[in-house]
Amino acid sequence: MKGMAKAAGDYLSGGISTITVRILLIAAMLALPLACAGFIQGLNNSLFAKRFEWAPCKATGNIVFVAIDKRSLDSVGTWPWPRSIYAALLDKLIASGARDIFLDVDFSASSSKQEDDRLAAALERAGGGVLLPVFRQQQRASSSETAVTRPIPQFLQNAWPAFANVAMDADGIVRRFDLGSQFDGNPTQSAAAALGRTGRTTGSLLVDYSIRPDTVPTLSLSDVLDGTVPADAIRDRSVVVGASAAELKDIFAVPVYGAIAGPLIHVLAAETLLQNRFLGTFDQAPLELLFAVILIIGVVRGRSAGLVTILAIGLTIVLVGEIGAFLLQWQYGLLVGTAVPWSMLMLAWMLALNERIDLGRMLVAVANTEARNTRRLMRRIIADSSDGVVAFDSDLKIVEASESARSVLRAGIGASLLGGAHTAVIDIVRRLVSEHDAEPGKIHTGLVDFPDNSGSQAAHYEASVTISPVEQTSAHPAAARSRFAGCLIIRDVTARHEYEERLKRLSELDELTGLLNRREFASRLAALHGEVLVCVLDVERFSSLCATLGRDVGDELLKAVAARLRNAFAGDLLARLDGGHFGVATSAIDERPIEDFADSLLGLFKEPVPIRGAAVPISVRLGIARSGEADLGALANAAESALDAARATPGLRWSSFDPSTAVRQARSRRLEQDMHDALQNRQFFLLYQPQIELADGRLVGAEALIRWNHPEFGLISPAEFIPIAESSGLICDIGRWTLFEACTEAAAWPAELSVAVNVSALQFERSDIEADVREALSSSGLPSSRLCLELTESTFLDQGGPSIAKIGALRETGVIIALDDFGTGYSSMSYLADLPLDKLKIDQSFVRRMNGNANAFEIVRAIISLAHGLNLQVVAEGIENEPEAEALHRLGCEMGQGYLFGRPDDPVRMLSKWSAQKPLSAEA
């Protein structure tokens, strides 16, 4: 070994002359401006950060950070939080006058329906002033394809998407931010761009880290929820809500400040825009080349100057240059990299030194000393390494080995590497040797995992093998090609392997029942072959049972259902889809009738489930679909469609997939989606059906009836779209529009005519109907006495007292209150006596049967008599002929409406038909 070191030293000493070193140094100085070395960029980044640190500035205060900190976690409870927490937070922030709100929380997965509905309602109340994060992520680690993770559609209906990706440089530090990207084919801003009030949606900018994070107004989320934060701290400011607690691991490395919370990076990026700190760089290579030439000329021509003088000049240049770069960055936001010029100065000093002494010999001596020290250091590192480290030669003999490696390989120094290594390690070593023989000038690496079951407990190891070429200056070229040095590093990854296996299980299984989750069930279902039968099972009244007996009992029930399914369908795909929904996928090769399968599955739950010493009876409904009725990937959705059909039919325990039902459900979903834009695009319109005084045939008013002219489907019946609007909650917006539109139209009618507007039970319960009525009357100028609100009996079923109080408040405004469709609901006399009503409307189902059915006639007589006893006017609906009108008039009914007097029509045409006070006649 000593002889080899001496020979190398003699070779270097004879080969490196003063001229050679001069040429190498000059070449290095000229090459530096053209190099893009990570080391140089790292030095520049460090200098940029220092300049930020030397000239700190404050945030504008226009953006407030509401932090999910440790105190908030202790106050609210276990993470992740229920979405009602965010709903309450939004209401607090909106009430305090927040301008824009960015919720930096992932809402891409559905929660419980109740929690999702509460947050969706809060977003709706916020009026579109909330930003929700979307993230662009790689679909797979080995793929360049990306996908956008987005909030569930229910939330995006009343919120704006904003990209919230935090981009890190190669060294893992966040220095810049994106201004936006494409989302569903539309240019969409990032959260920072939206909060920073810029119109740009493409490109990226550097974050100005001279803005101190501690000057950003920061509030604890728990204080906002408790109401201890004054409104002035939030009013007219943008708000960013996100995690700052270390437990939530939303922390990123940044210049100057080490590590800060991800939401705070969005705030600093937005502050960069608000303060117009558009940091920029420029191509410095031409100036750096000029500087290199000046240095070279100066050194060569200044041989007579002393080294101290040259060093002083160099330090002066560094001082003046750094001051200039600092001022440019501070005042104008121009980032000037000085690592290359100062590296050139160092090389120029070495060049000056080389002109005065024989630098070549000095370098050789230093190299020899370093080689000896490196050899000793490597032996020490190998011996002390916690990982197993093995060095081997081209004969695959072990040259050095740590103690941990010897215990794994069960071989020592001098032994063959192939003697005790695992088969996987031997295979990869042989492969790398073959690659080295084919390309001897390259470094070849490989990585392999292998188990070790020889001990009392199974272990897993990761082996990294590297083969590097070794130069042999005196050897034959053929022999030189076969020489190499090898390194094998063995790392115990047992804990990581177990953790990854646990994560894999958690990602695939439902934590409560141990069955597959929805995503894994769909994935495995799509990969099946042959005939498959899929069933979705719903535990009826599961939510009510949990509310009555407790969530713990509900969990025990789900476990019991899972156990029965597991016993009955061993080897088949089983999943808990969500809540009380379970999925079963089984082979259908036996072609047994689907009825038998449904009966056998229903039979599993005939017996009650024993829970905590009590027998809890349960009932289930099934939706079933076979392969061939839909693609395997969509088979679960088909089964859920069948389940919806079963639940919609009273007494039906199971249903098989019906494509026509699926088409109707798809149409309903499409109408629900399109309904959001229908109001804005004025696709809804009103028709008016006249209401007549039966005594003299005089027109006294009209009922406003809403219609929808869909751009693709044409006219859609209210019987179809009103239930959809009620289930989605849009009925409140539609009802409010109807009220305002009807009042505006009726204000132009003759003063003796009134207008009747239907108010759904959901609209009456959820909206501030009294405020809406006052605003509609005020904006239209319609007297309150000419407005009649028609309510159905279902309005009073759940909350009689509060509903009666709300009706009383409405009557105080002067409007008329009518009870619509009387006789078709519960018709409880107990609440009818307490209701502050003005009119009672007889449903058309009684009117049309009145003349041919004595029982129906008596019911109408009783309703009219009851109404008059309560001092209520009576309006009969659905009058289609003269005998019906005459019979109702004889019974004392004051007003009527129906096709006899006119079909629903445009208000101008309706009024023109009655302008001459025509006698009663049937319409065509």
C-alpha cells in the first residue's frame, strides 16, 4: 500500500508543473460562469437569505392567519375535526367582516352527510367569499402524469378553487410560489395569487423572505370560535386558516426562518404581491466572463505585486460587491448571485500564488497526506457504522467489513462475498459485474430488499451495491477493464417494512370492521374476471339507532354485520362502503337465480344481533347488479342505484339493477347540477293561473307557478324538479327568486288583484322568510295586502310552536296566509285551531270527485263548514267544469281556480283575457 502511494506521488510530482496548474486555474475561472453546479447555486441561495435577513420588513396586516395551533387542538378535540367546526368558524369570520377566506384544509373526501351539509350551508351563507384548496399531485411516483385533488363537489358549489401546492427546490427548501394552473380546463389562480390581488394565473415568483412572519397578524382558531377575538382584528382583511401545530406536520423548510407552517408560506407569498416585491434575476454569465478575463489579465500583468496587496484588493472587491448586491436586492428586488465572482477571486489568488511558488509539488504533498487520512477515516467509518458496510474487490473478496455486516453475511475479511450473502444480493452483484464488463468506464449501482428468517424474529434488509472502475496505469488495457472496487451497504429496514405494511392495510381496509374500504373494493372489483354479482347492503335506520343507543352500540352493530357477511362469504370481496352500507362481490358462475341470492342474504339478518347482552333486531335492504349490466368498475355504482330504487319503494326489501332507473337517477343528478346555473341564466320563469270570485265571476288574483325551460331538455315539470331542489337545499334560493319575481310582476297589475306564492316547508324552516317578504314588498312596491303566501301542512309537523310564531310575524306585515292542499296531509285539528290563517285551499283531488262521489262531496262540505267556523275564506283548486263551480258556490266556497277559468299563462295574456270581464267558460 505504501509503495502504491509513493508511486502515485512520484507520478503526480512529475506530471503537474507550474504551467499545467496555471492552465487548469485559468480554465476553471473561464468555465465557472458557464457551470450550473448545485454547490454554486447553494452558495447564492445562502447569500440571498442573508440579505433578506439584513433588511427585514413588516407585513401589511391585510392578511390574518387563523392558526390551528396546539391550543386549538386541545380545545376542539381529536384531529381530523368534524366539518361543523369549520362551518362555525366561517360564520364567525363572515360575521366579523372578513373579506376573503382561504381554508387550507383538505376536503377531498366525504365525511358524514350531516357534517358535509353543515359546511356546505356555511359556504353558501358566505356568499362565494371562500377559497378551498386544490392540489396537483403525481398519480404514481414513477409517472409524470398528474391529477388534481379537489374538494367534494358539494363544497365547490359555493366556493372558489385555489391551488395550494407548496413547491420545493431540489434541496427541499421553499423559495418560490406558483401563480396558478389549469383546473378542469380553466385557468385557476393559486391561493397566494388570489389573496395577493393579482390577475395572473401562470408562472411563478420568488417569495420575499425579508417580510417577517412574526409581523403577520396571527390568531388562534380556538379564540375565534370562542368569540374572544374583536371584530376589528378581522374586518376588511383576508383570512388564511391552516395548521401551525407541529403535530399536524404541515411544516416546510424556508430560507432565513428555518421552518414555518405551510399556510404561513401562502401568506408570505401573498404579502410579496401586495407589497409589489417582484423579485427578479438576470443572466450574469457575460458579466462574469468579463470579470474572469479582467482578473486573469490583472494577475498575469501584476506578478510584481505582493500577495498581501493582492489579498487586500480581493477583499475590497468582495466588500464593495456584497454591499452593491445587498442594495440591489433591498431597494429593487434584484437578486445578484456573487458566488461565482468570489470563487473566481479565490482561483485568481491561487493563480497568483502559483506564479510565485511551485504549487504542483505542494498539491501532490497535500494529496498524499489526504489520501492517507482518508484511508484511516474510511476504515473507522466502516468499523463504527450502524449499517452493514462491506468493501470488496474485483475478485469478489471482502476487503473491509463492519461488525454488523459480518453478522448478517456470516463471513469475515478475506472471504468470498458470494459465500454467505442472500440469493438476492448475489444476483444483483453478478448483474452489476456483467454491466461493468460491458461498460467498464461507468459506475453501476443497484438496490434490492431481502428477508432474513434465520433468527427468532423475521427481519428485512435493504442492500445497496455500487461497483466503481479503478484506474490501472501500468496494467494491460484488457486487465484494466476488469478491475473495479465494490461497496455493499446493508440496512435493517424491518421497522420501515412493518410500517409500510401497516399503512398498506390501513389504506385498503375499513378500520372499524376490517373489511375493504370503498376505494379498495372498487379497485379489486375492476380487476376481477368472469361473471360477478355485486350487492350493496344498507342497514336501515342506522343513524336513528346510533342516535338512540349511542355511537358505541352502532359500532358494535357494524362489526356484527361484518362478521355475519365474513362467515357467509368467505373468500369473496367484502367492503364497508360508508356508514351502514356494505358491499359484497361474489362469483356468479353457478347461475343461481338472483332471487335466491337475495333471499339467502336477507336471511342472514332475520335473527337479532346480540350486543352487550341485548338482542338488537336489524333490517336491511339490498341493491344487486350482475356483470354485463355495467362495466366492472361501475358495478358497485349500479348496485347502489338498485338500492336507491329499493329504498324508494315502501315494503320492497331488494331490487336488481334497472338501466331505466339508473337513467332517471342520472337525469336527476344532471338536473341538480344544472339547477345551480339555472337561476343565474334566467332559465326559470313564472306563469299565473287566475283565481275567480265564484259569486260574480270576477278576477281577484292569480297564483304564481314556476316553470323551468332547460336548454337541453326543454320544459321540465315542477313535479320533477321541485323535489330535487328540496333535497339539494336549492329550494330556498328558488323560492326567494319566485317571491321577488311574483311581487315585481304583480305590482304592475290593477290594484284589486292579488298574487299567491307557494312557500315550501324547507324554505319556511331554513330561510328568514319574514325578511325576504319585507324586502320583496319594499323593492317591488307591492302593498302587503295583495300578497298571499300558500303553506302546506307539512310546514307545521315538526315544529308547530316556532312555525306558528313565524306565521304570526308574517301576518303582522299585512300579507295573507293560506293553508294549501288541505285534506291531503295529516290534517290535524289540534294545530288548525291555533294557526293564524286567512284562507284554506281545498285540494283538487276532492273537487274532481265531488259530483260523482257522495263521500267526496261531504268531505268538501265539511271542509267549507270548518273553514267558515274558523273565519277563513275558502279557495277550491282544480275546477274544470260548470257543475263543479256551481256546486262549490252553493256550498259557500268564495273563490276558485282551475282550467275552467284559465290555464297557467303569461301574465299579459292572462290579464287581457279577463279585461272585458268575460263570463265563465271552459278553456280549450
